[in-house]
Amino acid sequence: MRRAALLFVLAAACGGSQPAPKQEPPPPPPPQSEQDLKVQKAEAEAEQARRDAREAKEKVDKIARDLDELSARIDKAIDAVVSAQNDADRAAARARLELLQKEQVEMKMRVQQAHDAADKADEKKKDKKKVDPNTTHMSKECMDNPLAKGCS
């Protein structure tokens, strides 16, 4: 008798042979309406446009910093041309200066391209306005005949 009571206590303490309660799976998400899908798509496009605009602006900022650094290097090259002591030094300094000036022209073209891309991305961002979920959409039939069945 004591043994049966002991086994019962042990079984109860260890969880026993009682099956664990079944957990119900979460209910499936409700089906989305066409309008909800359009809203989600518009929001996703707007978010992508914001990311594109941000990336383009960061690219412009980086190129502008690079251009500032290049300008400082050009100033040093000009100083080297002016302070050159002999013809060989002047020729080397001029060659370096010309190379840096070509690089500066290319960098300015990249800055302009980056500005154009940023402007385009910014315009796209402005075009992708959020769709108001409270906006009602009427079918063509209801627009043609507002008194038709199903139109209110």
C-alpha cells in the first residue's frame, strides 16, 4: 500500500503518464483583400525608394569628400611646380599636376552623375506616396451606375 502511494507520488511529481495538453496551432492569417495587397506593395515601393534616395545621397557625400581630398592634393602639386628647383623637378611636378587635374575632371563628372542619380531617386521617393487604406475604390460598374446592386 505504501508502495502504491509512493509510486503515485513519484508519478505525479515526474509528470506521470498524463499526456501533455495539446496546443492548438495559431489560426491562419486572414485572407488579404486586393486593396491591402496594393497598400503593402505601395509601402514596399516607397520604402525601396527611400533606401535608394538615402544610398544615392551617401554616394554623393562620399564623392564630394573624395573631391575635397583631391583638391588638397592638387594644391600640393601646384606648390611643388612653383617650388621646383630645376627643369626635371618642374617637369615631374607638372606631369603629376596634369594627372591630378584629369582625375579631378573625372571626379567632377562622377559627382554630377551621383547628383543626377540622387535627384532621380528623390523624385521617385516623392512619387511613391503611401496609399491611404481608408480610401474607397469603386468599380467601373458602380461609377457608371451608382444605383446598381452592390454599389453604395
